[in-house]
Amino acid sequence: MSILLSGGAGYIGSHTAVALLQAGQDVVIADNFCNSSPKVLDRIEAITGKRPALIDADLCDREAADAIFRSHTITGVVHFAGLKAVGESVQKPLLYYRNNLDSALTLLEVMQAHGCRQFVFSSSATVYGDQPAPLHEDSPTGGCSNPYGWTKFMIEQILLSACAADPALSVVLLRYFNPVGAHESGLIGENPNGIPNNLMPYITQVAVGRREKLTIFGNDYPTPDGTGVRDYIHVVDLANGHLAALNYCAAHTGCEIFNLGTGHGVSVLEMVETFESVNHVAVPHVIGPRRAGDLATVYASAEKAERMLGWKAEKTLADMCRDSWNWQSKNPNGY
Ligand code: NAD
Ligand code: UFG
């Protein structure tokens, strides 16, 4: 009896694989490695002493997805597989809608055919659009500013409809805020292709000398220091949230939504200063114009996950900065 992690070779999936294996669960990873490396399996094994089963498969391929369920007894699925680059989704919307919607629908159909009913979905705070913080699970959704965000919104709608039609289904939608950090071993971490879009990998690549300087996108937001505020969450805390969600799925039916965040906002300048002081390394930076589509302030209400899942983020901003740097400095060019 195994948990299937679709996209489990990626950043969040690999940390979740470690958490599940350490909790004594059997894990099957299915990934097409379009944004990850099979080398992550060696690293997961080095950390846990266990090697998850690996299936090289595109989850949009119905036959390949079906074969996973024929060869393994899958009791629950965590669906990480998806494309996630906001800017690329604007350039290539059809690719994003096809890959993200098709992989979710294919997995759900195959699960139905095999009587597997527990599904945890990687959604995103982006579904809240520009609603004011703190964001609650019942805050209005929609109004996404890019196709990536709409894929998350649409998959949430698909899952709500599927649960309404089948009372035996058990679905948890996890809306992640801003995952950063890495496993404390420095063996697994975030490994973006090309120029990073996100703040933390950009900071670590500047600190390690791969990029000259960080550009802070605007210092004229209505925030305490003028720079954007986000709810950064350590990826190991996030991974543990999936364990809690799977336990919840096993004990409940229906569709439940949880934010996974800390409930605290941190500004870009605060992040840069904390990174520099914790790691004793310089992050040269300049102030540039705002980035189109960015919001001033995004942070979660983290109360529901604590109350209903018994989960809350434990790690500090200093932990996030230390572990991101540990990963980057040990793996300056990724895997
Ligand atoms: P990631 O790119 O590191 O991992 C996604 C994995 O899915 C990759 O290994 C990729 O190769 C795989 N994949 C993509 N399409 C596939 C397909 N059709 N078949 C098989 N494998 C496929 O991304 P991540 O940061 O680990 O994110 C995991 C999930 O969480 C994604 O769905 C993402 O949208 C969501 N999410 C991420 C963030 C974030 O900031 N990292 C925030 C909110 C939500
Ligand atoms: N930032 C910079 N310079 C950079 C990169 C980012 O100043 O080089 C700033 C941004 O303006 C923002 C903050 O750092 O204020 C965080 O930016 P990220 O790109 O790291 O994260 P976002 O909050 O913009 O986006 C993230 C995910 C999206 C997801 C969204 C949900 O990348 O996939 O959270 O809220 F949709």
C-alpha cells in the first residue's frame, strides 16, 4: 500500500517523499522530469535510507497513469505534477492548460477506475487574486492574473464538482503560500531552470556568485518598508502539512481547503537582511521598478490548518535562510 506522489521528483514533492518515508509510508514517485532530475532519488535514499519506487511517466498519458495503479496498490495520491512558471504561462497558455488540467483529470479518472479515493492537490495562494490579507480559506477566489493561476482555480473547481458527485471521494486542496528553504541535510532543494523567477533562489544564486545582483521589484508599495510582503514557509514544514492532509483524507470524505502558510508577512528587504546576517554573506541588491502583476501584501490565515489538521509551521525565517543557503552552497549548480 503506497502513496503516489505525482511530480514527486520536484522541489516540494521530494521533501514530501522524505517526510512520508520517515513516517513509515511507502512512496511511489511518478514524474516525467520536465522540471526535475532523477538524481533526486539518490538524495532521498541518502537521507531516509529508503528508495521510493520511481515511474518515469507523463501523467497526461492515460495508459501510463493506469499502469501505475496496475503495478502498485495506491491508497492515496498527492498531485504535485504541473508547470508553475507564471511568466511562461502567459507566453504559452495552451501548454499550461493542457499539462495542468489534463494531468489532474487523467489521474482522477484512473483513480476512479481503480477505486482509489484520496487526493491531495497542490493549489496556490494565487487563486485568491488580489483579495486583502490575511487570506482565509473562504475568501473569494478567481480573478487570477495569469494562466498558471487559472489552472489552479479550474482544478479546484473540478475537484469540488467531483466531490459533489461522489460522496465517497476524499479531497484536500492545499493552498501553498511562498515555499522556500531546503532539507537541513543540504541534499535536496529548489533547482530552478534558467534565471529564477522567485525571490529566494535569486538571492541564493547572487550569494553564490552565479548572478551579479538582486533587483528588488519596487520599494513604493504600501508596506512598512515599501517592498512586497509575502508569507514564506519552510518547505519541510510544508511537506509535513501533506502528511497531515493525507491523515485527514483517510478519516474524512468530501472536499476541504487549507492554507499552508505561517500567517506572517515578511518584506523583500527583511528577507535579504535576514539572509545576509544569518549566513554572513553579502547579497548585492538594487531597487528596480515594480514587476507587473505583483501584489503589495499576501499572507495567510493559518488558523484552519492548525485547528483541523493539527498542523502549523514551526520553522523560522532564519531557518529558511540558513537551509536555502546550505543547499545552494553545497550544490552551486543544482543536482
Ligand atoms: P517542481 O517543478 O519542482 O515540481 C513539479 C514536478 O512535476 C516536476 O518534477 C515536473 O517534472 C513534474 N511534472 C510536470 N508536469 C508533469 C506531467 N505532465 N507528468 C509528470 N510529471 C510532471 O514544482 P514545485 O515547486 O515542487 O511545485 C509542486 C506543485 O506545487 C506544483 O503543482 C506547483 O504549481 C504547486 N505550487 C508551487 C509553489 C511554489 O512556489 N513552489 C507555490 C504554490 C503551488
Ligand atoms: N521579488 C523581487 N526580486 C526578484 C524576485 C522577487 O523583488 O528577483 C519580490 C517580488 O516582487 C515579491 C516577492 O519578492 O514581492 C516574492 O516574489 P516571488 O516571485 O518569490 O513570489 P510571488 O509571491 O510573486 O509568487 C509566488 C509563486 C507563484 C504563486 C504565488 C502565489 O511564485 O507561483 O506565489 O501567491 F502563484
